[in-house]
Amino acid sequence: MILVAGPYRSGTDDDPERIRANVEAMTDTALKLFRLGHLPVLGEWFALPLIERAGSRRIGDHIFDEIFHPISRDLVLRCDACLRVGGPSKGADEMVSLARSSGKRVFFQFEEVPACRRR
């Protein structure tokens, strides 16, 4: 299981279209990882539905902050590795640091990720 860590809000000025483009870029990478034989995950896949259900009104409000990064932190601890993609992102860099400190493999280019045979 590989966490795809990339920018969500960084460099977007919270523009929904630019945020969506960031998520789509990470999702495209996740599909490539799946086709390579891995189980890819994004923190956004777990956090965003919970944030919406909890009643968040805007990105960065109390509810958003309560859920968004804690989900990714928990997820990285359950993954086997982390793939850092995209441009500057404090949150993605935090996931890389947490992965490293937990002894997880960290990749910075898709080409570094070895193929995996499904069970």
C-alpha cells in the first residue's frame, strides 16, 4: 500500500479548480501505481467525505483542520511506502518525514517504484 503525497491546497489560493487539478494529478498517479500492482491511497479519499459529513463550511475551517492532516498522518503509518509527487507542499513534505521516521520507503519519482505482483 503506497500513499501518494502531493499538494492539495498549496499554490492554489484555495481556488476549487486548481485544488481539483491537484487531486486529479495525484489520482492519475494512483492509477499508475495500481496498474503496477500496488494498492494506492490518498489521504483526500478518506478525509474529504468525512469533512463534508462533519459539516465543514470552507477549506481550512475548524472541521477541516480537525480531520484533513490527521487522516493522512494515520494513513502513512499504515502504508508500506510513500510516493511524493507534485510541487511544493508543507503537508506532503510532512507525510514524507513521517514515512521516513517510521522506516517506510519513500519514492520521489514514479519510475523508482518497483512493480508488485498481486496476491
